[in-house]
Amino acid sequence: MGGPRVTDETVNFIRQAWLTLKSERNPKPSAKQVLALAEALIQKHDIKDIELPKIRKTQQILLDLGKNHRKLPNKEKLMQGPWSMATLLKYALPAHSLPAVMYVWRYTLITGETFTIRQAKWVSRLCGFGSNPQVPDAALLLWLSAWDYAKKEEATLVSKRAFDTLEDDLQSMFTAFQLATIWKAMYGDKPVLHAFSTSIPYSDDGSIMHEVIHPLEYYNALYNGTISNDRDKELHRLLAKMPSLASRGPVSLEVWIAYLIWVTHVKQRTEWALISATQASKVIEKLREWTVEVRSFKYDPNRAKPLVFASKRDETEWSTTPDLPTPTEALSLLTEYANERGPK
């Protein structure tokens, strides 16, 4: 009458799915949303030993999670807030790790992500195991590792379970081939029951596609099957076929970061949602062409006026110093495509 017994492993899987969905935009994921994600993960990873409960049992599990979350000490709750240097007064970090934390914070800022105090704590612990996060590729990989650990730590807190990081530790210390080998030796064909891991999107020439992985929660939902957007999946496929920015010759870190800032800006504009995948790929292509054009750009204080980020000219227009390069062709193309409302 009551259905099959819900195992501790199943309950923990539900907790992970709930926390994966939980965000500032969706602070209280519904039982229906959680079950949809859990089912998608089961199918994606061909998990055999998890039998999901009915919606009423899932609602009860989520109710308990909500209660446990409300009972957390304020210091733990506040760790989900945004990190800044000011938070060091209450949440101190080792001084030697601060450059890495700042570089990862910078990366999340320019890509429109939230960098939490808990993530900063994990960055400070993990930064010695990877490359210099001053470079966007390394910053992304370090942030994703910290994101995984932070999510699992929060799941442990709200579920009152022992904190087990074996899966994350293995992923941090082994290559994909080595990890698959040691996992098979240890557990056979049992899949990794980890809802938080993110697949890294690579272009066909082997470069990380920073343009598509952000926002991270949206990217994960798109490939976990909890949301559907054929245009964005097609855009990802088109970008993977294009020559990457790294393949076009040396680009300074200064210009690379400027490129990521403009990509984030373009994706956050209302016009972005109105255009087709092909048109969106052409806008990105224009941005990449612009980056190649300005890759040797250096600010010359003897030639230019003092750098002003934005100064108001009148009620409708903003101006920036003429020596600060702007991807006008890409922005104009975006507006043109949006006015067309996609392909005829």
C-alpha cells in the first residue's frame, strides 16, 4: 500500500537533485522539478539501483530538507552569500590563497556567475592542485571543482549525513581515463551517484567553450534534460565547429578577459533570446574577429584622455573614452538580427 521502501541512498539522491536545482532564482524547487531531474540523471547515467518515490513521499523529503536548512546556524546560511574581500572579517582564508580566490572571483564576475563564500573557502583549499587561475581556462576548472565541493558540503549539512568527498577527490587527482579505470576496479559497473558534476564543453579543436557554459545552472539544466531549448543546443554545436579564439594566434590575457566580458554582456541583452542559433553564432564570430583585431591593444596614457568607464552624455546616450575598443560590428549585428525577429 505504501509502495517500496525508500532507501537512504535514494533519499540522498533526492537531496542532491533538490540542491542542484536550488538557486537564487529557484529557492524552493518543487517535488515535481526534483523528480524530473532525478529521473533525467537516472536515465543519463543508466542507474539501476535507485527507485524513485512517489510525489507525496518526495514532498515529505523536501519538507524535512527545508526544516533542516532553516535550522542551520546563521554562519552556515551566510556562506551561501556572495564573497568579497570584506567577508574575510568573518570568514578568514589563508593569505597565500587569496590571489587564486580573487582570480576565480574575477572570472565569475565577468561571466555573470555568483561566487559564494563557501565556494571561496573551497577555492582556497584546492588552488594548489591546478594551474594558475589567472588564465580563464584554469579559473573555470578551479571554480567548477569548488562549486562541486561546496554543493556537496551544503547537501551534507541539510541532510545531517557524514561528509564524503571520495568521488570529488578522485576527479581532482586523476585524469578521466585513470578515473574510469580506478572506479571500475573499486566498484565495477556501478555509476557515480553525483548530481553536481558539470561536463566541460569543448570545441572540436580542443578549446573550452566558455561562451556556452554560463550561466552554469542553466547549462546543467539544459543537459540534464530538466529544461529544453533546441536553439541553444544547436548554437553549442555550431560554436564547436568554429575555429576557437585560441586557434587564431596569441591573444593577451587582457584582451581575452575583455572578450569574455562582451560575450556575457551580449548574452544578457534582450535581443539575444530573439535570434536564431545561426545568427547567434555569427554574432560570436564577429566578437572573435574583434578580439583578434584588438589583441595588441595597449592603453597609452600619453596619447589618450584619462580612462573613464562610462560618463553620461544626455538622457539617451552613454559614451566611453574613444581609446577603449568596442565591438560595434557585433553589437550592430545583434540588433539587426533581433529587429528581424529571427530568420524569415
